[in-house]
Amino acid sequence: MSDAAPRTLERPIRLVGTREMLLDGDDFAALEHRSREIEIVCATGDRFTERWRGVPIPALLESAAAPPETTHLLVDSRDGLRACVAVEDALEGLLAVAKGGRQLSETADYATRFVAPGVDGVRTVKGVARVEAATLAPGEDPESYERRGASPDGNSGGKRM
């Protein structure tokens, strides 16, 4: 695989912090890219360790001007899945575009995946469409922000994870 970042995303990714922006393929390619080994633990308990390549989550937070009081990230997929991940868990993660030396789009039906060490596999969102900085109140349940599936108009009609 080339070290060059792909210029084509499956669609632009919306970043939301104190500012909101659409990250297209050229914008994504212009950001810093890194590789790191990350283990994903599936709901079945199976573990898979791969070398992932993509944009570090702190670079995305900086692009969106995430407020300092951010406690969680809401990561939405193109098919309506939403994961709510504690920001301290997400900071070592990537918005990945490659796994094991191959572009994700070459081997899967998605071009991006949120991955981070210690984050449950079900929360490693495939086909990322949106990343939002969120501040949850103490005692607020992060799972209340999660969903599986949504209608095309964005209404969260799906089941909670």
C-alpha cells in the first residue's frame, strides 16, 4: 500500500464541535496519517489485532474545534449506527482507511472505520459519516445516545445497542 492517503471517501464526513465542517477526500488526505496496531474485541469474544492506518482522532477534534469540556464522541455510520465513546478512550484511535496494508474500500463495502484500543468491537463504527464532540452530564448514560439503524431522514427509529 502506498503511504499516500486516499483522496476519495465514500462520502464527505461531517465533523461537529464548536464549528462544523464537511471533510471531503482532499481535506482528509491533507490531514496527518498514522499507522498503529489496534486490537478489536468482537461481541463473540474473538480478538483480532491489525495494523490500521488513518487520521488520529485528536486531529479530527482539532479540525472541528472540539470544546475542552468534551467527554464523549458520537460516531455515526452511513447506515444509522451511532456509538457513544468516552473521549479518553477515543484519543488513541484512528479514523482508519486501511487495515493490514490494504485500503478498506478494496476489501469491504466501506472506506472508513473508527478504531481505538480498548473500545468494544460493536463501537468500531464502519462507514463513518459523522463525528461529533459531546459533553455528557455526570451520571448521564452514554448508551442513551447510541442506536442501531435509522431512517434515511436521520430519525433514530432503531433499537439501542
